[in-house]
Amino acid sequence: MKRVCIARGVLLALIVLALPAYAQDGGDLRTLLKDVELGQSWVYDDVDAAFARAKATGKPVLALFR
């Protein structure tokens, strides 16, 4: 059990360390995730703007973390 926990921790650390490098190499996050055709009502990659729009419209924020 201890080896499994250590292996999971190492794997998680590698993933966390690799994510910034992956995002920087590819450029735009939308292009990397193939989210280039979003509707006008979507707020992408700007949490503050999403909360401001939610407050102005009285609607909740639906956040997707990948």
C-alpha cells in the first residue's frame, strides 16, 4: 500500500510539473484544448470577468477545470 501511495504521489508531481511546460509550448490554451469555436456568452480563461458577468446578469457561474 505504501508503494502505491508513493507511486501515485510521484505521478501526480510529474503531471503538475509538466502542465505549465505543455501550455507554454503550444501557445494559446484554446488551440491546445481545441475550444476555438465558443459561443459569445462564454467567458474563457478569465474568472474575474465570469463573476462580474454573473453578478450583472443574476446567473450562476459554471466553471470547468481541466
